[in-house]
Amino acid sequence: MVNVITELSKYVMILFLAFYTLLGFQLVRKQEEDKSAALWQQDFLLLVLLLMGNLILFLNTGNEKTVYFCGAQIVLMVGFLSMQHVIYPRSDHLLNHNLLLLLNVGFLMLSRLSFDKATRQFELAVLAVGLTFLIPWIIRRSGKLRGYYWWYGAAGFGLLAAVLIAGKLSFGARLAITVHGITFQPSEFVKILFVFFVAGMLYEVQDLRRVVITTCAAAAHVLVLVLSKDLGGALIFFIIYLVMLYIATKQPLYFLAGLLAGSAAAWLAWKLFAHVQTRVQAWSDPFAVIEYGGYQITQSLFAIGTGGWFGLGLGHGMPYKIPVVEEDFIFAAIAEEFGILFAVFLIFVYLCSFYMIFNIAMCLRDAYYKLVAAGLGTLVIFQAFLSIGGVIKFIPSTGVTLPFISYGGSSLVSMFTIWAVIQGMYLKRSDEVAGSEKVAKKEKNEKTDKKGRKQGI
């Protein structure tokens, strides 16, 4: 009976996620006053997906802790949405829904792989939720954030240099540092500082001198990451800078020159670093080196292929055969047990979020915040691309996490921070629109009063 329920649940969950995704793209095009019904439908789908996934997990594992964990997730979801509605009624509800969907899929898959890791991830998520209420308030109230851009750059570079000097070696790269027993990955937070730094450098002045200075500073960040052998992080910083530079200057020549320089740097890294050569070899022909560098990617491909379009069902796959599956390769585990279709709809959720973030960026009148929003949107979607691309062998594996889904405290908290900043930008845009409407209404009233006085005379 359990097998029958698990088998049926695969199709229902795919169908519900497809409907959720369709509603998301419809909400992108709708006016604010027309969104209420679709948002309530998304709320219902979020709840059903969460309940159904945890029910199947409980039936297959018999772990009673799953029931309590499901209850905790419901409390977090309802509390988060309710408080957002009360404190920031004009926040973008679609972005909040997408955050919760990705987060709940991550909790569900982590519970399947390692319940202890799932509970630790949940505890960090509860703490990170507080950022989603504090940061938008700071963004809306503070007008001086742009003035500290050199501090952002210096602090970010200093943190990366500290990892290079005192960081812990992991899989051939220096990624994390331990302070008073707490291990964290500074580059996850430096990405955000880097976006604020570049925006501060380029939002007013884009002459050649300013571009050269900013490029040198960005190159210094990338160089430290390359020396730390964090090439995935270096690539993210590089792409963020190229996109922000193009948006600020509108010069395609800068973008093309950056791509050429980046290609040359990638070739040089391949020549210099043995672990890069291993990853490229594993990408080009993983089965030829299956017992050495290609084992992880081959197991990932086996998992995806075994799952097929509709998956094996939650708890019926063997995702634990993939090394470091909870972090770098969790997308393969999702595809194996939930199906390729489910995984594809998750990609559409990321794309919908990216579209919304860029829409917010393009609608902002303040050039500084426009650049910040565009940079952060690029960060999220490109990190998702690198993670998924490495899992499916579209590109060599870079070892980056899948936003909101992969296990990792630094990644999770940094993504919550990004989401909170974006919501702050959206609220600023709402304030600008409300201010414009107020001014227009005042001018209209003044004209009406003036016309009335003339008629009275």
C-alpha cells in the first residue's frame, strides 16, 4: 500500500508544482490588484506539497520525527507569510512564495538524506528569517548605503585574504574559516559586499578611469579566490562584475573584452591547477576516469537517468551513492526521486524569481539600487546555473551550492540576506510609485481648486 501511495504521489507533486510554476509566471504579468486569487492558490499548493512530501517520507521511513519536523515547517511558513503581510504588506509575495518553495524542497530532500543535517538547516533558516524583516527596513530608511562602497570592497577583500591565509582545505580548495568554533564560508557573504561595492563605484561615474579602477579591484577579488582554488566563487564574481559593468556603462565592448579575458584566465587555470584538470577531464569523459575524478558525476548521471521523467518516488532511490550529495549534487537526488519533470519545474521557479528581480531593478529610478538589484539577481541565477550545470554535465563541476536547497549554513543565510535586500528594493520602488501618485494627486487637487476659484470670480 505504501508503494502505491508513493507511486501516485510522484505524479500529483509534479502536477502541483507545474500549476504553481504556471501561476508564478501569470503573477509576473498581473497588476497588483489582480493577484489575490492566484496568491491564495499558491499558498494552498505550497501547503499541500509540504504535507504530501513529508507524509510519503514518514510512510517510507517510519521516523516519527518527520511528523514533528513537518509541523515546524508549517509554523515557519505560516509565521513568515503572516508577519510579512503585517509588517510589509506591499512586499512582493511571489518572491516570498518562491523562497518558501525552494526552502521546503531542500528540507524534504535533506530529511531524506540526513535528518540531522535537515534539522540544523532548519535552525539556521529560523535565524535567517529575522533578516527578512530587518534588512528591508534598513534599505528603505537608509540613504547613505552608497557612501561606504570602499568599505564594502576593503572588507570583502580582507575576508577573502583571511581565508587564503588561514582557511581550511576542503576538496583541494580553501573555502571556509573557523572562528571560536564556528565554521563559515566568507565568500558567500563577500558576494553581497562585492555587489554593493561595484554599484557604488559605477552608479554615478562610468568614465575610463573609474572603469579601470573598478576592474582592478574586481580582479583582485577574483585573483584571491583563484589562489584559494575556489574557482566556482571566482567565476560568480567575474560574471557579476561583467553584467553590472555592462548595465552601468551600456558598452558592449567592455563586456566582450571581459569575456575574452575570462576565457584566457580559465585556460590558464586549467594549465596551472591539477584539480581543475581533473574536473575538466571528468566533464569531458567521466566514464574513462570513473574510479578517480569521474565517480561523482557518473553517479549523478546514473541517478538522473534511473529516475527518468517521473522519478522513483521519495525514499526509493539511492542518492547516497553520490559523494557530497547534500551540498553540491542535491539536484541529482531531486531528479532521481521526484523526476526530471519536477526538477525542470524547479528551474522555472528560479527563472521566474530572476525575472521578477530584474523587473524590480529596471523599474527602480535610483541608479545605485538599480545596479545592486541587477547584481544580486545575476548572483542568484548564475549560481543556480553553475550548480545544476555541473550536476547534469552541461559544464564542469564548480562545487557551488544550489540556492535555498543545498545543505550549508553560509549559503542559506547569504541567500536569505539577498532575498531581504531585493524585498527592500521592491518596497523602495513601491514607495517611489506611491510618492509619484501622491504628488500627481496633489497637483490635480491644486489645479481643481485654482479652476474653482477662477470660476467663482
